[in-house]
Amino acid sequence: MQEQPITMANLAWRNIQRRPFRSCCLIIIIMLFSATLFGGSVIMKNLSLGISGMADRLGADILVVPYGYEKNLEVALLRGEPSSFYLKVDLIDKIKNIKGIQAISPQLFIASLSAGCCTSKVQLIGFDQQSDFVIKPWLQSQLTQPLTDNQVVVGSKISSNIGDEVMFFNHPFKIAAKMDSTGMGFDTSVFMTMQAAHTLMKEAELVQGDVDHFADYASSIFIKVDPDYQPKDIVNQIMPKYSIDYKLDFIMTKGMLSNISKWLNGFSTIVYSLSAIFWVLAIVIIFVIFSSNLNERKREISLLRILGASRRDLVKMLLRESLIISALGGLMGILLASVLLYAFSLLICQTIGLPCINLSVIDALCYAVVVLTLTLIIGPLSSIYSALSMTKFDTYSTLREGE
């Protein structure tokens, strides 16, 4: 078998293999840097897309809920955590003619029992097909005709498929459509007509006392404000007249999204700060390790000089070593982060508690290229001093030191 000719590239790779412990330590440090930077950047982008999508798709400027349940609605919208709460829906007739209200529609939230479609409870949402402006725009491409009382639409993360039958409170429903991903809690929710939701309320005895008037209840009222008016002006007209009698609370969607954006900015600062720490740490560690090996590698460098290697060749060899280590660490870190994100993206978003939309493959590749480029800078930058130092000592004197 013919041996490969000895080149500086071959020597660089053999030097890495000859010192496995040192090489592995350097690769792990760089892997942690690239995994942190790539994984953190992708998560932040996913969250940013989810928040933007929520702002675009929610469509409402004001959410009216029973007093004390504003957090329940936010959690239901953001994470899809099941919740049940009610207010009298006749409020709509009293406020729908207020100037500045462009559209108004109720939704009814019911926390289901465990169902065959899901591993745990899901959020059932009843909506009025006549007045709705939040759900219907998402269903126009999936539904060719109005939803019936025995049909449901499931979120994108519900495991059942179109045509399957699911059971809620011993009532069978047929899945008529499956929504596209929204990045919101709606992805794990089930949608039905308001009449079907009221029927479930009655059968499950979810409202005590007023059992003959289930149709009088909703969980929230979604209000879309005319662009010429401010949402706070609409709230100021509703609050004095009806907030006490109906025990109301108001959620301004812009304020809710603004708070989420502030949290996301703080989160991004932490991620990038942590990445910067790893980046500096990687440079320092590589510098220290290469510098500490100066005496150990003097004899090796001297022999190469005697064999005809120029100082330029030696510098290239040493920089190539660090470049290979950086490349291996960078690729391993990006691969590790990709696997973890693919396996646990849903859990990560649920733990953070914010809407999340997965980044496209092309955008993810762009992030990977940027992170890999930054990673490739680490090795050569931190080892350039050591590489230059190791080629400046006297060859003859170094060889005599070992005698």
C-alpha cells in the first residue's frame, strides 16, 4: 500500500491525533460555544416569529375577560393550557355600537377531559362563525363550508387527522380540518361551534345555578378597534358602565405583546452574553494550551526546519491544527444544538411559555454558517502568537538541549 506523501496538512492532522486528550478538551470548549450561540439564536428567532405571528393572527386589540382571569386567557393564548371561565355574553349587545369598535366576537373556553386525540387535557374553544374574525381567517383554506355542531377543527400539534373521530365529555366529534401552525396555544386547542360548546357546558354541568341559559355565557370577548381610534378610549367607555356589573377585566394586546418583547430582549442579552463568555474562554484556553506546549514542541519544530520546512510552512501547519479543531468543535456544536432543538423544541417553548414558530431550514442554515464562521476564527486567532513564537528560536541550540 502506497503511503501518502508527508505534507503540512497531514502533519497538522497527525499532531491532533497524537494528542487526543488536549484535542478533545479544545473541541469540547468550542462545541459548547457554537451550540450555545446557534441554539440560543434559533430559539430567539423562533420566539420572535411566534410573537410576530401572534400579533398578526390574533386580530383583536382588546380582550374582555371576567375579573381576575386575564392571566388565564394569556396562558391559554400563549401556551394552550386548558382553562374554563365565563361572563355574560349579552354585554356584546350593549357595547357593539360604541364608536370605534370595528368588530366584536365572543369565544368560549372549556377545559376538556382527557381525549383519545391527546395525551392530556386540551383547550376546547367555541367560536361564533357569524361574527368571528380571529379563527375563520385561518380556516378559509381548510374548510369549504361552515362547521357543523358535530365537527371540530384541531390545532397543528394535535395528533389526530382529518376524518378521525374524537370524544369530548362523551360527545363524539368528527375532525373536519387541521389548522396550520400558528405558534400560539391554538396549536394544541380544539375549535367547535359556539352551539356545540354550549351543549358540552350543559352536559358537563360546567356552570352552576343558571343551567337553563348556557347560551348566555362566553369566556372572552374579542374587540377589533377602528384604526382611527385608540383601544384605551374604547376601554374607557366600557369600564365605567359595565365593569362592576359584569365584573370585567381588559387585556390590551399591544401591551401584552410589548411585555413579551421586553422579556425576549432580556433573554437574548443573556444568551449572547453567555456566548461571548464561551467565545473569550475558548480563545484564552486555546492560547494557554498552545503556549504551554511551546517547550514540548520546540524539538519537533527544529526537526521540521532541518528537513526543509520554512517558517511560513510551520506557521501554516500550526494554524491549520487550530483551524481543524475549531471546525470540528463548531460542526459538532451546531449538530448537537440541532438535534436537541428538533427533539425538544415543543418542550422548550412550553417551558418558556411563549408562542413559538419553527425557523425555516434555509434560515437555520444561514444561522449555522454565521456561527461556524465565528467558530473558525477562534482557533487561528488564539494560536497565532504561539505559532509565530515557535518558529523564531534557534534550531541548532534546541536540538542540542535534548542531548
